[in-house]
Amino acid sequence: MRRTSSIALAAALIVGCGGDGYDVVLRVLEPDSASVALIEASVLVGCSELDAMPSMPDPPVAVQLVEIRPGDPGPSFTPIATGTYGFAARAFTSDCSLVAWTCHDVHVEAGGEGRIDLVLDQYDPGSPVCKLGTVCIDARCYETDAGTGS
């Protein structure tokens, strides 16, 4: 049995009366959990658009996107309407290497509450995911400044 390390974010996801919303709990399996510098969590229209998600340098087009760093309190997603959404997450090391990811379609209800558990699957791309012309700084890819030299 593999041990897990969890980063949890409490999220009031749904518009409506009553209920405390949904808690989204992200789990990264060891040994990857020790090297994670950033988790990018997304609420998407659905997971079907993500055939190439792990290797994409840019985050997917998201209804919402939050970034979580180990040790930080989990941020909240803003409320969303009743429906089925893709809950996705990607875990990166400080050199922008993707080490784990997941996406699951989940139906949520207005005024509902519950827990959405996502276990990120190991992923070994072999190199950082930053695209050409960008630089990795603290687990994020940034455009390089061409500058004019003056």
C-alpha cells in the first residue's frame, strides 16, 4: 500500500441556499508528494478536452483555476451552478516538471455539500513543461523579457 500526502482546499463551489458547499481534497502519492512545489487545480467544463493535458505547458481553459503551494491554506473556488464539471489538478516540481495529474467529471448540486477526493496519478514527462521562449521560476513558466537593451 502506498502512503499519500494530502493538500486540501475547502471550496464553497455551489450557488444556492443551504449546505456548506463541497470540499475538494487533492492527494499526491509519495514519493512525488515530497517534491511538489505547486498544484494547479481547475474546474473545467469537462475532462473530455484533456487528452493531452499532462503535457500542455499552459493550464486548460478553465471555468476556474487556483494554485496551491504546500503549507499554504487551501484557496476556495467561487460558487458555480448545478452541473457536471471536470475537476482537474496538475502537480509541478520547482523546475516546472509535471509529476502527477488527474481529472474526474463530477456532478454537483446547488445548495449541495460533500467531498470530492482527487488522487493525482504519477506522470513522468522526463523534462519541464515550459514551452520555448519561457523560463521556469518557482514552479511556473513565464515569458522571457526580450527587452531592447537600451
